[in-house]
Amino acid sequence: MLKYKGYECDYQYDEEDLIWYGKIDGICDLVNFESETYCGLEDEFHKAVDDYLEFCEEVGKETDNPPFTLPMGGI
């Protein structure tokens, strides 16, 4: 598990495509990332988090503060 700015992710290796990949856990939005090398995986995760935060700021969307939980009664 990787952690950055309060966000976390799990990651996996795809033997068919020969890439490492993951997605940011604990948020409502789908933000994923990939790397051809294990060494580059953490950097790509950091970029994904930074891009997510920047995008939310640009469009005026409130970020999901990790970990995301559904409000009482669902969405």
C-alpha cells in the first residue's frame, strides 16, 4: 500500500501487459495510474493524487477527503 497526502492505494502487476497499476482508494471518483516499472509506481501515484487535487480545484469540486464514506442514508 502506498500513501501520499492522506490518500492511499493498493497496486497490482499485470503480467499480460507488463505494467504496474493502481487506483486511489477511499474517494468517490475513479483516479487510476500505471507504470512500466515498480520503481516508477510511487511517483505515478503521487502524480495521480496531485492531478486529482488540481483538477478538483480547477472545476470547483470539493475533493473527497480520504477515506471516503457514504453519508447516512447513502447518496
